[in-house]
Amino acid sequence: MTLLVEDTARNNLASWTIRAVEAGSARGAVLSPFTTPRLGTTYKQSGAQTAERLHDANADVWFDAATHALQMPNVGDFRYYDDWGLWPASRGVLDTEGDQRDHVQRVFAAQDALQARHLGPTILLHSPQSNTSQRALRMAEIAADEDSACYITVAGDSAFWAGGNALDAHIGGLAQVEPAGWFLVVTRNIAVLPVPAAQEEVHGLCRTARSLSEDGPVHISHGDLASLPAIVAGAATVGTGWDPRQRACAYASYVQRTAGGDGGQWFAQRTLRGLLSLLGRADTQLLANQDAALATRLLPGNVPPGTAEGWDHHASVLSGLVSSLQPSGSNSYESLRDLYATARTDWGLVANSIGCAPEADAWLRELALGLDRFASTEGW
């Protein structure tokens, strides 16, 4: 089981995660103080209730404090956040080592209450070589000092992950902390699919996964299909879900909501394994009508009729892809390289069949180029 389901503004995290766990696709879920209330509401169960349901289903439970979201522009969706008690006073103050340690201790206490493994918080980085990156390193050291068996979060935007030698140096410093494992997060401006990945960022994320996975498991938070190159590099699990906000860690997902604001988007697309991409449900059905054999091969199988079935299919496809690329190494690289090449060809067949523009470049180009750059670095 290779997937962790990211938290959702909808009220179905436990039930749909359990579906995926029972199907052998997912291993658990990641709760967030931004989207799960500490105390239940008329719409959503409490964090404790959600965690209990997951534990009863033998699912892993994580609680990501998402402290890195507090440095995002226009962050303001605090409807549940403040009730978790992650700060002694002013939210987000980490000026002193005392502030940092107090926050780490409070995060660990919240995780203990949910019987979740300790996951150290971090701050959002735009550069791997700055005063801010040094603070992130110190927070990692504090978390490991509080619990040497904790996992540590590393969160940065595309520029951070494209940081070249400076990124490698920062990751080298973090590796010396020697936690039990890692959560890696790439932040985006908006939660749009396909994510606007850049090859330099993909290369950096792969190098990081390769380095850190030598000493502990690496999880790619909100990674979904875009995380496949990192799996080749050594990552163990990826974050996913049925809402774009679960598949991309985006600034826009944390802005203040209007009163009675939406609970997230339902799964409106279908996952085609053969394309390593998503296609709108109507277009997927049109493809099945126009060329049933092609649609059956690419999905594979029949078009999932509803939202729940669409999620089940996506989880099965993504989990299968991740598993097929493990263990990491040159053979894994060659497999994904060939999958990308075949998908580009099949995108042309799909475009001709249903009269749409081929979207291979948007879904695949930068990921494939970043993968190739990483393979060259490794001498594959």
C-alpha cells in the first residue's frame, strides 16, 4: 500500500480512505488542523472521531500541522485551526528557539491525542540558502531532540526545489538530524491539474528523495501523479485524494473562505493509466463511445460511473503505478521513461479519436525531462 490520503474539506475522509485501505491501495490518511476540527461540528467529525475510525480499520493516521501554510500569501482559513492549540499566544510566532520548541511540543501533543506518529513541523522555504532555511534546520533539530523517532517535514516552492547545489547542501544538513523519515512538500500557487511542474524542480525533488531515502522512508505530500519521478528516486509513498486540493499543496487552498464556503470539489475527472493523466468524465465517456478498445486499454477497464467509483479507480491506478516503480533504481527509471514515451503517443490517439487538443506536454513533458536529468546525475 503506497498512498496516504490528504485531508479534505469534505466530510468523507475516513470513509473513503477506509475504502482504499480495504482495497489494498492506501495505507492511511493525513489529518490537517485547517480542514479537520478538533471538536466535531454539524458537518464534520472531530479529529479524534476520524482518527478512531481510521485506527479501527488498521489505517495509518498522521497529523500534519502544516505550519508551512502560515507563511503562504493570503492565508486565512482558520475556522478550525486555532482550536487545536498549537501556539501559546500569537499564531505563527517562531522568532526564538523557545517559540520553536513550544510549537513543536504542542504539535506532538496534538498528534499524541490522535495516536498519530510524530511529524515535526517546518516553515515554507523559497531558497535553500537563507536565514529562513537555517530556521527550518533548527526546527528539525528541535523536533528530533524532542523525539528521535519522529518524521520531519521539508516544504518549499518550485524555486526552492530547483536550488541546485544549495538545495543539496541544505538537505545534507537536514540529513544529519537523522529522524525516522521525511515528508516532502512542493507548494504551488493554485490547485490546478496538471500541476505546473518545472524540470529543475523535479530534478531537485528526485535528488532529495534519493539522498534521504537511504536512511528512512520518504513521503511526497500532495504528490499524486506528479510524484512518480520521486518514486523512481526512492520515495516510498505519495499523497493523493479526490479533490485537487488534496493533489497539490497550493496557496489558494488556505485563503479565507466565505461564510458557508464550499467543502472542496468532487472528483470530476477520470484517471487513465495509459496516459499518466486525467481526462474529463465526459471526454472519457466519449472516448469509450468512439474507440472502446483504446479506452479499455488506457483506463484500464470501464469508465467509472460515479464520484466514489472514480476515486476507487484513481487510487487503484496510482497505487499500482507506484508499486510497479519500486524498488527504485535504473530499471525503475527505464520503466517510467518508457511509460512517459508511450503515453505521449497514446495522447495523440486520444486527441484524434475525440477531437481534443493533445495535452501530453502539460501532463508529461517537464516530469519526463526532470526524470531524465536525475537519471543522468545517477549515471543511469
